[in-house]
Amino acid sequence: MRWPVVFIALIYMLLIGCKQEVKISDGVVHSFSEEGISFGQFSDDGKLLLGVTHSDVVTLWRIDTKQVELEIPADKVIKSVKHVALSKDNSLLLIANDTTVGLWSVPARAMISKVNFSGVNAYATITALALSPHKDRLLVGMADGSINMADINTRLNNRFQPHTQPVRFLRFDSQGELYMSGALDGKVGLWQFASSDAVFEQEFAHRITSLTTNDDFSMLFVSDGLSAQHIKKLTSGEEVVKLTYSARFKIFRQSLFVQGGALLATSSSKSHLSVWHVGTGEEIGTWTIQTKSKGASIVAMYGDDVGELLTFNSDGMMERWNLDLLEAL
């Protein structure tokens, strides 16, 4: 009586195994650093790569030539570096420690200014950064759940406290008018800049470990620390799909909509890259990234609309993936 069940289970396992056999990695393109990487970011146009080493060396590389575009002198870095952000046009670099944000001009290779930020709690530290596409607005998330909404031109700052625990994710829309926030209190919100009224707000049972939106800000992906992984319509919170997978438990870290929003790429804390079908929530496949050290993970991702995905890991290695090969699955 149990044979049909066993047979079906074996077939399912074979199908899952077949997914793993499709090789989509084109290999490591370059190793940009021999030292471990704490933070990374690809530029919006995919031409530059930003990395911060464990010893607080902040470097901006050109991806095509693999040459250094900018390296912040050690005696000029605001230490210890906790957060970095590169502007959409690649001209402005933000570097923050626990209390201060420094603004650097990339073309001039010089610091423009530095500003101290605090939370509602005077001892709260900086936990997240986001710069608007037009470089005129800055979001600074704090450990007490507050968010500073600073106008860079007027130097006016509005602060409110939508979260009760550290803010980990901040992201502007393409106009710099709306932004998303996510925190360890499990709450996700969509906000109008300079306003404390939520456009959309939802609370999950556990801390938010991954949060991203697609390019036109119509959908979001959110994962909490246990078992909630959802793709939702951004302005209403309406469910689009919930991710489905055979494993009992998955950790989601980096996430990125790719292929024009048709696919979702996610990373884990165990050197894995997964790709998901946005329409169905099904896991297309999971692959192990190339690393030099045990436990290395992806710190940044970049994808275009023609099938290429780039990942940058904590070993300083950039790997290229061909998503067009997923059509074979």
C-alpha cells in the first residue's frame, strides 16, 4: 500500500535534483579583495562596485576594467564603518558609523560634509541609510526604530518613530517621494517623505530579514525570520504570491527582482543563491556560490533585463550568472 507514495516521493526528489543540475554560473569574474568584505553595493547602472572590508577600507571599483575608481584614505574614513550608499548617478558616496554620515564627492574624491544623526532615544545608533535618486533627500534609520528624513539642500530634518526596534531596510521610489522601511520589530511600512502617516503598513510575527521592491515600486518582497516569505502589491499590501519550497526552513538575506520583475533572486546565510518565479512563487532552483572561506555569503546583487545576474560575496569575489539558462527548467 505504501509503494505508490514512495514512488511519487522518489520522482519528486529526482525532479528537484534535476533543477540543481542546470549550471547557470559563468564562474568568478574577478576577486576584488583579498580581505573579507563587510558591505557591498552595485551601482544602479551596473558599472561600479562598492565594497567595505573588515578593516574599514572603502573602495569603489570599475567592473569593466577591475580598476579602482575611488578609495577613501584610511585617515579620512569615518570609523567604524557601519553603512554605505552610492547615489543613483554614481557621483555621491555616503559612509556612516554609529552616529555620523559623511558625504563624499566621487568625481572630486573629497568629503563634502558630515552630519550627526540621533534617534528619539539620544543614544540610538544608525542602522540603515537610503539616498533619494535626485540626491536631495536622505533617510537615516536608527536602532530605536526612528527614521530621520533629512533634506540635504535645506538641512531640515523630520524625525518620527514608526518602529520599536532597529530599522534595517530603507528604499526610495524612483521619484524620491515614497519610501519603504523594514525593522526587527517585524513591521514593514510605505511612507510619504516628511510625513508620519503610513500609505501601507503590515506587521509580521518575526524580525524582517529581507525586503526589496521591483523597479516601478508596484511590488515588494518581504521575508521575516521564520516562515513568512511574500510578494505583495506595494501600495495595498494585497498578496500576489507566497514563496513555496520543499525545505522546512530557509533564511533569506539579499533579495532582488530580476528579468523585468518576472523572477526573484535571493541569497541565504549558507552560501546559496535561489531563483523564484514571481508569478507562481515556485522555487526554480538553488545553487552554491563559489567561495574561498567557509560560510561566505552574498553581500550584493545586480541584475539586468537581458539575463545577467552579478553577485558579490563576503570573500570579495564577483560571480556572473546566466538566467537565460533557466528556460531549460
